[in-house]
Amino acid sequence: VIPKAMLTGSPVLRSGRVVAGKVKRNRHQDIQLLRAIVEAPDPEEVFEIVSECGPALSVIHTTTALHRLATLDAAAARERSKRRPAEWREQLPILLEYHGQQAAESTVEGRSFSNGLWAFAKLRVDAEAGTLLTVLNSAAGQWDSVQWKPVDLSIAAWALGTLACRHEAVMEGIARSSKERLEDFPARSLANLLWAVATIEWKDDELTMKLAQQSMSKSQELKAMELSA
């Protein structure tokens, strides 16, 4: 995905991998920028990239930045000695604002949407946050035009359950799209969806029945953790 435009006179990001500056980026530069975000070794470098490129970031860039922050934070949590101080979270609202602006104007893509929600859940973003609602409303408005994969539906549902966010339109979309192809769901995706439906207390008898049937047919594939979910 190529950002709509690179703002004239915007800051120049130079890290040895990326040059994003005063002219519109080509696809190669766009991929380099994504790679720089993915390879950022710490939250500080992620926010340096965000600060340098600012509003010129696309929704794919902001989603990738959020995902990278969530991944780094989860890794730090597993190694308490390396856990970063909470100061970097003070910059998170800036990235969230950019992400909301882009999400409101962009075409929804299933994997990007689910990755973004996963990051929101891992970063413990407030379920009532304006950016989260913007992302969800944008997806709801385009739902039937998106090609949803089972893993993306289950991750989105898991994230909503984790955030305790009962967004009616998105949950209705997840339920509708899931019922059409539950037989294609891997065991882990079924478990995630089951957990989310129970956590949010989503009432859909047809979905619940089909989930139970598919879970029984794939019971041998479910690991102990998935069964307990």
C-alpha cells in the first residue's frame, strides 16, 4: 500500500535503511519504511520514525508501528529486567491519533484490521478510546466489501473480548462472516472465537450451535489451552 502523498517540506528520516522526505515515496521506499518499523529494536526508535514521518504515514505504517510496540512490550514483560519504563507510553496518543486519521480515510484490509486490534488489546488501549471506535466504525461501514480470512475474524474477536469492547456492528459482522465458513477455521481460531463470544456474552444461537459442532469435529486438534478457552 502506498501512502496517498508525502507532504512537501516534511521531515527527512535517515536511518541507513530509509529515506522518506520531501518527495513522494515510491514503492521501494515505502517497503523500506515498513521494514524499518518492523526491525526497530525498541519503542524509542518506533516513535522516532513516527515523529519524523508524522501524518505522511499510511494506515499500514501506523498499524505496523502499533503491532511492533505491542510485540516489544510483550517481549519486555517476559524479561522483567529488560522491561522499558512507562515513559514511552506518553507518546502513544500521538501514534493513535495518526492511526485514527488514516483508518477513517482508508480502505479496510482484513489482516491489517486484525493486527491493529491485536495491538490495541496487547497495549491495553481504553475500550472507549476515540481511535479504537474510529477503527471499528470504519471497518463496520465497509464490512461486506472485505475478504475476511478465518484467522483475521478470530483475532479481531479475541481482541474485542480482551478489551471488553462490545461493538455491536463489528461483532455482528464477525458472527455473520464466521457462520459462512466455520468449517475453514483452524482449531485455534475456533477456540479464540468461542472464548470471545463467551467473554462478551454475545447472543447468537446459530453461531453458538455451529461453533459447538465444529469444535466437536476438530476436538482432536485442540490443545489443552484451547479446550480450556
